Amino acid sequence: MLNVGHPIHLVILMRIVTAVDGRLEFDDWHCGSSDFTRRMSFESITENCESIMLPVNHCCVVHDECYTLQLGQEKCDEDFCECNRRATISRRDCVDLLEASCSLVQLFGFGAYHNSANYTEPIDFVKQTLRAENLRKHYSNIYSSCPKVNATTSSCAMQYNMCDETPIECAEELSRCLLDAAAVDGSSLCHESVNEVCDLLVKDANSWRNTLRNSHFLWASLLRIVMGACVVLLLYCVLRLRPSSSTIDEKGKRYFPV
């Protein structure tokens, strides 16, 4: 009989890998117009679609900023729904949940849109920056160069810091995120600052030292290797412990009544 400890160990490893893949805390969650709706959406996405929390949260950040800048409710809502659709490409089972969120925003977003016109950035707003020391200062400059999109800039940094793809893929994703933010801000100073960071990101991502210092990427890769090895070992044990057909035939012949 197979030892029940093997599947338990695998479940534990799978949970660890999921956590490394980008688990947001509630304080960083932006989906919802009140503490109650934020909590409801956070618990729902955590329970059902945790693997896409980061991109979904970013969609909400961009949507909030679109409302704040009063770029038009219809445009903001359409962009939000499209952002959610892109987020579910890898998780088709989450489509219904995010489509419901999209419908609610379109139906009841009128009041939130008009209230956002009076929004001011809180004093204690946390401006996320990059963990890499050689990029941190340049990234911080974006906040002063692109003041209209501080929340989006912060969300872009958070996604990059929690990215477990290859360094070059993470850099490309951050570049796209920042370029989208610069397009919303619209100022030439913002574009210059973002382009400077994008150039540095590509150079930094192509260096070997970046791969070695990216602890999140290394841990995620290591855990996946360990998990894969455990699966192979488990299958090997199952095959070893399962009696072969020849052994069964021998036993059948041995005890067959004459």
C-alpha cells in the first residue's frame, strides 16, 4: 500500500509554490470601492483564482486612476473589462468571476466615477520601488516625472518584484506596464523618465548577476524542481510497490485448486 505521507508532502509543496508565485496581502488589494467590497473581492479571488491576483489587482489600480483623471466612465470601464479578459487568458475558469466584476462596474460605477473627481493622494501612500539597487533611484524618479499615475507606477513595481519568470521576461512586462502608464500621464518628461528606466531594465536583465540576485525567481525555480523530483519519486515508488502481473500469475498458479 502507498504511504499516505507522499501526497500530503506534495500538497504542502504545491501550496509553497503557489505562495511564491505572487500572493498579495489585503493591504495591497485595490479591487472594491469600500472596505467591505474590497474584502469580498479579495476573499473571492484568493479562493478561486489566486494565481492571477497580481494582474487582476493591477487592472483595478489602472481603473481607479482612470476614474481619478476623469477620462470618461465608459472608456475606463471598457479598458477595465479588457484588462480582466487579458488576465484570464491563463485561467479560463476565472472568466465568469471577472466578467461579473466587469458588469457590476458598468452598472454601478456612476457614483464612484463622479466621487473620484475629488480624490487626493493620501499622505501615507506607499510608492513601491524596485529591489535592485542600481535601478531603485531611477525608478523613484518616475514618481516625480509622472505624478498623474503614481498608483499605476507603484503597481508596476510590485508586479516586477513578485515576478517569477526569467529576468528578461520580467523586464519586458515591467517596460510594457510603464509605457502604458506614461501614455496615460501624457507628459514628455514622463516618457523620457520611463524610457530611461526601460533601457536600464533590458541591460540589467541580460546580465548574469541579475539572475543570481533575483531571489524570487531562484526560489520559484528551485521549488518547482523539487516538486517535479517528488512527483517522479512518487511514481517510481508506486511502480515499485505495485505487484507485477507475473507475480500475480505465479500466486494464482500456486494456490489454484487441483
